Amino acid sequence: MVVDETAKRKSESKDAKVLMWAAFLHDIGKPSTTRIRKGRITSYNHDKVGARLAKDFLSEFTDNMQYIENVCSLIKYHMQILFVINDLPFAAINEIKQDTDIKELALLGLCDRLGRTGANQNVEKDNIQLFIQKCENFN
């Protein structure tokens, strides 16, 4: 569903190929990080683990390291949107701004959130705008 949502919006991207591969691989870290903790299913750090796995995967098909890094940065930071909008202490705005394009990350995040059953499009769009605003105003 996330890939389908991304395909609908890829024309909004600076690099649709990067965006589509990031959408396809964004949760690749979940199988190795998913645990049941206190009766809840969690996948802590699946974003960081996923970025490493995606790098290994994509390296089998291309030696274009800039392309691989662009995809992997989107994967690595895709959970940061929730951390930033909720003012969590592990939000890494400086890293995000240094390593990736905020608006590309926001677009992936929007597709990730809308690619779920029962997603509220207005709430998700507002959250993405809040993420962009907080990142742009962060010094």
C-alpha cells in the first residue's frame, strides 16, 4: 500500500527512482527487529537496521554510491517524522538536515502514513506540514 501511494505521488519528487526504492525498502528492517514487548509488537530501530540492509541489497545491483546513500538516508530517517512532530528526545533534526532532503523525507513519510488502512488524509498531511515547519525552523 505504501508503494502504491508513492507511485501516485512520485511526480512530486526530485528523484522518483530514489523515492520509489525507498518506499519499497523502507520497512526491510522490521523482520529482524520485531519483538513482543509488554504484550505489544514493536520494531525498534527498524529504520536504522533497514538502511544498512538496503545498502547491502542495492549494492548488488549498482555501484552508484550516491544513489544508494540517497535511498538509504530516506529509509534511515523515515521514522524521524513521528519523533520530530511529537518532540521526542531522540529526534535528530540536525542529522536529517545534513544527510537528506527534508521535503523528500516528508513525501516518503506521507506515503508511509497514507499507505495504511483507515489513514486520515487530513491529519497525516497536517502532521507532515508540521514536520517540515519544525525542521525548517530548527537551528
